[in-house]
Amino acid sequence: MPFEVFRDVAKPILAGFGITAKRLVQQVTEGKGVTVQYPEERREQFGRTRWRHVLTRYDSGLEKCIGCSLCAGACPAKCIYVEAAENTDEDRKSPGERYAARYEINMLRCIFCGYCQEACPTGAIVLRKDFELANYEREDFVYTKEMLLEPVRSL
Ligand code: SF4
Ligand code: SF4
């Protein structure tokens, strides 16, 4: 009986303490900590990380999105809504004939698969590294075009 108690109870606990001690020694001797002092410090993210969506622009300031809805068609979670409108010479938003007058993503449904980015013919919608997506109200998770569109870069 005492052997079973040691094997089933004490041994796993000691093994757990062993891992803690090993990490402690590593942290003290090699400065190799596993704890990141978030939000002051952030872990470097992998190059192909896919988090928050951004609607990008050309260097000229024109929107890359042409309102084709291919991203919406490719989205397995059906969380993208696009409403296109015609560009005019007086009011040109994108280089193409059309632009997205309304563009919304319901982030509560998004599974961050990146299919929208893959499907987009102009590279307009991209998933970048901003992972701080928490919010309080359900409505705040529906990202509008205004929230998604990157600001015009000053040259
Ligand atoms: S990442 Fe995937 S689930 Fe999210 S909007 Fe794009 S296609 Fe849809
Ligand atoms: S983001 Fe790309 S795929 Fe989606 S509507 Fe705009 S141009 Fe088309």
C-alpha cells in the first residue's frame, strides 16, 4: 500500500516540483524565463501569425478592396459581409470599377483560418499580428470597414 501511495500520489507531485525547480535554475543561471511581463513585454510572434484583419491601401491611398466578395464566398464561417458600390471619377475609392461601400467581419464567428486573405485577388484583406481582440459587448465584435481600413500613410 505505501508503495502505491508513493507511485500514484507522491511521485507525480515530486516530478512537478522537479520541473519547477529546473525552470527556476534555468531562469537564474541562464536568464531564460518562460514568463513574459505582458503587456509591457510581448513575445515575438511567428512570421505567418494570423490575427486581426486589416483592409489595406495602395501607396497612393486608394483602397485595395474592389468589393468582389470573393473573401465572403471563401469564408467557411460566413462571417464577412460585403456591399459593393460603383466608383465615379469624382469620388474614386479604389482603382477598379467598384469598391466596398460596406465591409463587415463578425469576429465572434471568425476562426482565423486566413481563407479570406488567400481568396482576395488584390491583397486587400490581410490578417496581421494584433492579437488583443478582447471586448465587452457583442456589438463591438462586428468590425466595420472604418475599423478595418488602414489609415492613409503620409508620404
Ligand atoms: S479568417 Fe477565415 S473565418 Fe475569419 S473571416 Fe477570414 S475566412 Fe472567415
Ligand atoms: S477584401 Fe478582397 S476578396 Fe474581399 S471584397 Fe475586397 S477585394 Fe474582394
